Amino acid sequence: MKIYRAILLSIGAFALVIFIARSYGLNKVHKKRIHPLLSQIETLSFSEQIETWQNTVSAPHFKIYENTNGHLVYKINNQELLLSDAVDGNEPAYLFSIIKESERVNYLLSQIITNNKIEDKVIISSPYRNVLMNIRNLRPRWLTTISPNELFLSILLSKVFLASLAPLKSEILLLDKNIIDPEWISEIPWQEIKRRDKFVITSEATNIPIKLSRIRLH
């Protein structure tokens, strides 16, 4: 009987801790960020195809990396093109996905952004948490997306009803297979994403089981 009583007390204590922690998370006030791009983001769509964003209202999505010559590049039809030649500051927004990690990638991207005065027009994503953390620390004015690590932790917390404690530091969730594993989509705590009023950039084909502020990704 003592063993059973101890088990029941342990279960009760655990449930109480979960309840208190969940209540704390739900009552925590998440200050909504004020940013020029966030005020118009729902009218945007992003595309990797040059002909799409040059001839329509779509904005460019560049998947970038540092090449062996030390330049930031992106690929079109397997051809490496210089990012500095493609960014002129005239587009309404720019989505930069850093798909390879390197020591100078943040520095090189910073040069292009500041030279073209597009600090309030950029969204930066990456599968690498440290890349995004460095940008948030050094360039807090720039918008970044939720990192895979943050999203995975939010999924784990949701399994024990603590998604409200998830450290979702950014305002935007980018659902791109180069950033987020497609198998995670059904596991994402969508109610929490909606509760915190996050924006989601995704293709129309992606099945999201809840209505959200959604930006189209071509």
C-alpha cells in the first residue's frame, strides 16, 4: 500500500507542477513586435523564381551560402549567381535562407543589407540555430524565423501540455523543407502558434490544420 500511495502522490505532484507551469505560460504576456515589414507582410508572397518576383508583386526568396571564393551566392538552374548583383533595394521585401553554415556568412549578408539600406525589408531564416541567434543578438532590427531547434522544443513541450512555455523567439514560422522537416508539420502546436499571433510562410499545398496569418511561398 505504501508503494501505491507513493506512486499516487508522485503522479499528483507531477500533475500539479504541469498545471502550474502551463498556467504560468498561458498567463504570460507576449509583447507584439512593432516592425514596418510585419504591418504589410500578409500582402506579400515569396518566390525563388526570378521571372515571378520581377514581373509580379511577389518578393524574392534567396537560398544563399558562401562559395569557395568567399562570396554570398544563390543558385538558378544549377548556376551560382552573386547575391550582391541581385539585391538592389527596390523589392518590397527579401527572404534570405542561409542554407550552409560558415564563419563569414553573417558578415557578408550584413554588408549587402546595409549597403542597400534594406534593414526593414529583410526576413532571415536558417536551419542553424546559432546563425539565427547571432543575427538576433547583433542585428535585433532584422526579422528572423523560428529555428528548427525552437520548433522541435515546442513540439516536445506540447506532448506534456506545456507548449505555452515554448521559447518561440521570432514572429515568423517558415515552412520550407530546407529549414523544417515536413514530417514535423502535423506535430507543431498550432494552437500555440495562433495564440501568439505568429505569421506562417508556406506553400498553398501544405496542410495546416488551423486558420492562421499565412504568407504564400512559391
